[in-house]
Amino acid sequence: MNAPERADIFFPFDNSYARLPDRFFARLDPEPVSAPRLIRVNTDLAHLLELDPAQLASPEGIEVLAGNRVPKGSDPLAMAYAGHQFGNWVPQLGDGRAILLGEVVGHNGIRRDIQLKGSGRTPFSRMGDGRAVLGPILREYIVAEGMAALGVPTTRALAAILTGEKVAREKFLPGAVLTRVAQSHIRVGTFQFFASRRDDEALRLLADHVIERHYPDAANAERPYLALLENVIARQAELVARWQLIGFIHGVMNTDNMSIAGETIDYGPCAFMDTYHPETVYSSIDQMGRYAYANQPGIAHWNLAILAQCLLPLLDENQEKAIEPAQETVDRFPGLYNDAYLTGLRAKLGLREKRDGDKDLADDLLKRMAENEADFTLTFRHLSDAATLLPTEADAPVRALFNEGNAFDAWAELWRKRLAQEAGDETEREADMRRVNPAFIPRNHLVAEVIEAAEEREDFKPFEELMSVLATPFEGQPGRERFTLPPRPEQVVRQTFCGT
């Protein structure tokens, strides 16, 4: 097809990444599609970006969101990066099916990328078709916006488009394009790309760009590049702790899927746990359980050690002198993670003060949940109602989640003794717990229902209803109780899949 025409639709672009040297990316336009149709525009996000949602939903806007036209001020490019995939080194990856249109600065002063995902082949496609199919696009839209509502740093979904074309996977499936928004798409793998080539000039330019864009305070530090590493580690520790606290499993924590900005990125075979077990894996490509729920903090630590290795040439000309401060900085990750995770667990259990034994109390609950096949989300949500100093009828819903109710009773006795050590109103405690223990998450079977309705019948009503539910995950929503329920046996989703 011919290259896209330029469109008059307004985006306040200021494309800082495109001003870096050409070896950072490949400049090219998205590939047009045959018959684009709008699925959804994210109105709230459009306003945050100072874009007009009505204009985005117009015929010309749909052409832009599909890649058929390029807005004025855009400088389209596919980013270069490398990465470790399931521990195996791949020296060149890059955006194989995504085009960065440009960057905008919203009304809150935050710079964000606008990227089309599923927009055609690029020089980094590696035999791929560069396209995306409807199911994974809807999954990413649902989960990314669900995560945002849960308060987890994440890329966002601005729009989803049907292309009017069929894409070959295990069978022919409807094609789609996602407009993804991120504070940036720079990854650990971006640093690896230049470090592996011993391109210290590019490495320094990239680090300076990241400092200016994401961590400006690091520029004033005695050792700016070490401060950069410290900042990235701190954000990742907080991010992964938040994943663990809501039972989220990323599924492909490759180094090229770890954002330098500290956002959750690249929703492929991601999933939320139903029944709690630390070894839970959903990803169809994770045969050995490398990225299981319990392994996520350790994998993040491993990825950050790779980032530190990349930064060594910037820390000191003498590698031996660079290694010591880098290692010391990376070694802080477990402590930062554990502090963030335990702080979150205390909040989930209604504990306002730090006491010795809190971690043991939380670990004991999780152990009993695993042994009794208790639902992760509902256990903590129902604890919010049961957070009294004496057992009440409110214990019944959470107790019923355990195969052996006595397992909960024994733990609840210890929990209530700990609650009694703190002053405070029970109503306030319940409200505090409800603010951190969601009732609604993007449960796998609900996402599967949405995808089936969209793929088989082009019915997007279930998608819209689920998006409405997930917008307020901590609030009670009368009449929508079914969205809180675990799957029935025949609804259980055991595997999730990448979209490539």
C-alpha cells in the first residue's frame, strides 16, 4: 500500500526521542489497513493528554489511530533494543509491530509516548507480519486500564481499532490496532542494545535522555548515572511489590519488557490469579515456570543486575572501580522490595503500625490460602468485612473460601490478637482495607468472555460493561456481583497466550 497521508488532526507533539541519533531507531510510517473501524476511545486518557476525544473518534481520527494517516508533527519510528528472553540473549529485537508516532506533554506536565501497536512490519520484525489480532489487543486494553484503576504504574490504552483485515495465527483472526500510551518505551533492553555493541557514546546519550525525561534529580547527584540506577531500582521494587499485592502475573518478564520508567509494559500472556498459589503460571510459553508469580521479584532483581552491567562504562573508566558501587546498588533491591511488599501486606490486613511478627502473620495466611485453594482477591476483600476484634457472621464469606474452614479460624484468632494491639475505629479500619483490597479485577474468564464475544460475533457490549466495572475496582457495585466471583470449574482459564 501507499504511505499514509498526513492528517490535520491535532496532537501537541514534541518528539525528544526522535532527536537522538539515527542508530536509536528506524524511521518509517505505519502500514495502512483496508477498512478501519473504531472499537473504543479512552475519553479520560484523551483529556489527560489534552486531546479531543470527539476528534479521535471522527473519520479522520480513526484513520490516524489505524495508521492510515499520520498526524502533523508526528515523526514515526520503530525503536531499536535487544534483550534476554527467558534468559537467552538476543542481540537485536526492537519494535517489530509498533510505531511510535511521537510524544505529547499533557496538562499535568508529564511527557508521554503515543504508539500504534499492530501497525505493520518494521526492520525489526524478524519474519513477523507486524500485525496484531483482536483478542490480545482487547486483553491489553482491559488489563492496562484495569491496572491503572488499581493504582499500579502502567502503560495505558488510548484507543482500539478493527482493521477490517484477517491476520494469520493458528487460524485467521480479526486484525486490530492498539494506541498505547507510556511515559516512555525505553527498556532495559534499550541499554543492552548499545552496551552489547560497546557504543559508549550512544549509551551516554540514552542515559542522559532518561535522566532528563524521568529522573531529573539524578542530574544534580554526585554520580548521576549511579543515581539513575538507584532510581530505576527503587521504582521497580515498588512496581513488582504492587503486582504481588494484587495477584498479577506478567508472564514474560524479559529484559526487553522492563520499562526504565517503572511502568508495567507489554501485556502479553498476563493474568490475575484466581486460586492462590505461589507457583502459579498462566503463560503458554513459560514451560519451566521461570516467570511464575513467586519468581517475579527475583527476576526483576536479575533484570536490574543486567541494567547495572550495561551502565558500568558510564560509572567509571576503570571497570573494577565501577563494579563495586553498581553491585552495592543492585543489592539494595531485595530490601526495597521487601519493605514495599510488607507495607502493602500490612495495609491489606488492616494493620496501621509496624510490629515484629507481621510478616510471619501474613505468610501464615498465604500458606493456608495455598493449602486450601482460597481465592486471592476475595480472601483479602472479605477480610475487610471481618476485621473486628471478635468473630462475627462476617467471617462466613471468607471462611467459605477455604477448603477447611478451621484453617481460616486458626489464623483469624492470631490476626485478631494482632488487631487488638492497635487503637482505632473498626469502621475506619474496614474503609482503609477496602481502599487497598479490590473487589473487581480483570479475571481471566471475564476477559475470555469479552474476547469470544468480540471475535465470534463482533459484540463489544461485554467489553464495554467490563471496562465500566473495572473503572472503580474498590467500590461496591450493586447488581454487578458476578464480576467479583471466581470462575466456575468449566470457566477456569489455565493458559494465556502472546499475541504474536
